[in-house]
Amino acid sequence: MTPADLAEALMACPSVTPAVGSVFDTLEAMLAPLGFRIDRRITGEAPDGPVENLFAIRQGPASSRHFAFAGHLDVVPPGDGWTSAPFAPERRGELLYGRGAVDMKGAIAAMVAAVRAVPQDAGTLSFVITGDEEGAARFGTLALMDRMRELDAIPDLCLVGEPTSVNRLGDMMKIGRRGSLNAWLEVAGVQGHVAYPHLADNPVPRLVAMLGEFEAWELDRGTDWFQPSNLEITDLEVGNPTTNIIPPLAKARISIRFNNLHSGASLSARIAKIAARHGGTARCVISGEPFLTEPGPFSTLVAEAVEAETGVVPEASTTGGTSDARFLKDFCPVIEFGLCNATMHKRDEAVAVADLDTLARIYARIALAALKG
């Protein structure tokens, strides 16, 4: 089967996050004949679960290096308005259409195709595949990592197949990502009649002042590898339908994407202090810490593999949202590289069939070089 055939088989399995079942059956059927030992587990409960995860490993010679491919089989809901059914992949001209084409069933198909070109005596290969990347990520890669520790199967290097390319395959790889934090803010007051403000305590002005302080907060000016951290106000709620009542409560939410000059804990502490100064409270949830794989041997071998197949030297970037690399970086150096991201999460998501073939060759080169060390 070609990489496009493999991608079609995966894309034909509906797997809206959190994913379980048939899509993992399909991937297992691809990997088992290639000599991989498959470990599948279902974890978690509603609303963020259950989630299925798959760890597959093909053991190389004793003491050989271990290289891991990582990714996710869950996809975002397709929505309406597709030209063809989102889970009935269709080739039209040079493109393959369907949900997951680029994010990221196409990349996983290319990984499967790539390992055919990597002999078993070259070293240990594994697949770290979750059904919970597009969702809460509570029961996905973190659970997989626990299982890998139990199996004593920690890789030396890991490649995540997120769609990192922008204008053409190969023009960008990710060597890091910013962290993500959301904070729910509340200011309590005393409800009362607007004509008798001395008998009430309006929380809205205090919340507005708090948000003004957050809005004026310059977190940093960026680093050599990261853009400046940014804070955005994402929600504001009073919920007062009555014109003559001073409300008893005002709420807001902020979101911060932060670089490696900060940690989730340090930001949470400062947010709580600012909220308290205005008579409010803050509940912070950290979705991920920033990570950076310093440019070096790993990024060089990835860049060389990309250039050999495409003639393009990928830009090393840390832009974009979070990915499961934020967890896997605790195991080993991690780099993300994959297909063009122009149609990810959109209607009529599509991948160029030729790009799938090229990506499989790139992944094979990366695996061989990574195992050689």
C-alpha cells in the first residue's frame, strides 16, 4: 500500500476526539506485520474520556538506539458544508480529501510507510499514538508515557508528525512551543438597587480595573527562539439582565501563551496576586509548559533529511499552538515536522498525494540517521 492508501484507510475511520476503536484497529493491522509489538490501553471517563492509546515497538539489537514517531489519531469535529463526506476520503486530482488528511492521519500513514525502509537491525523504533490530542489531553500522551516507563521503553529521540509546513512541504519544523495557561477571574460584590449604591458593592469597576492591569502587563519581549509571550482577555461575564440592579458578581477569563522565560507556576502566582489586589480571585489551569530543543545534532539531521528530499532547508520555529511535544520533551529531545497546515481543522481538509510520498521518504531518512546516532 502507498502512503496515500494507508492514509485513506485511517481517514475512513471516524475518530472525533476522544477517539477509541476502529482507527486503532486499522493502525494495529498496519504495524503488526512490520514486526511491531502492540500495546493498547483505554483510559479515562466522560466528559474527557474514554481515550484509547497505542504504543507499538519493534526492538532492535541490544543496546541500540531508540527512535520514536509520535502523533494522534483523534480529529476535530468535521462540521457541515463539506464537498464530499469527511470520513469517506476522496481523491480529486492530485489531492486526497477528508478529515485528518493533514492533522494528522496523513503523517501517521507516512510514518508507517517509512519504517518499511528501516531494517530491524538498524535500531529500535516505536509509535506513540494517542486518541486525545485535539481534546483535553488528560488521558492521552501522559498515560502513554506512564506505560512507556513501565515497559522501560524511553526513546533517545522523538519526532512528532504535526503539520508544521506552511507554504510548501519542508519549509518549517518546530523545535519548541510556547506554554499555555488559562485563568478564570471572579470579583464578588453586594447586590443592590442602582439608586442606593451606598447599600451595595458593585464588583464590575474592580474587575475592569483588574483587566486593565492585565492588559497593560508586558510579559517579556521575546527571546532568540521565542516570540513575546501574550495575554488575551477571552471572556467577560456579568449576567445581569435587570437595568436597576447592581450585580453581585463579575467574571472574566484570560489566556496566556508564554515562552521559556516563564513557568506556569510563576505566572499563576502573579495572576493570583493581581486578582487579590483588586478584591478578586483567580483559578489558573496550565495546559502545558514551554519547551525548546536547542538547535544541534537532532535538528541538523532533520533539516538534512528534508533538504535531501525537497531541496528546502526548513526554518526552525517555535510558533503556533501547543502539541503533545510539550509532554514528550520530558523523555528526550523532540522535534515536530509534518505536512502543510493550510487546511487543518477546516472544511475540505486535503493533502497532496505527492507530499505523502515525499514525507514518507523524509521520515525514513530521519529514522535511519537518528538510529545511527
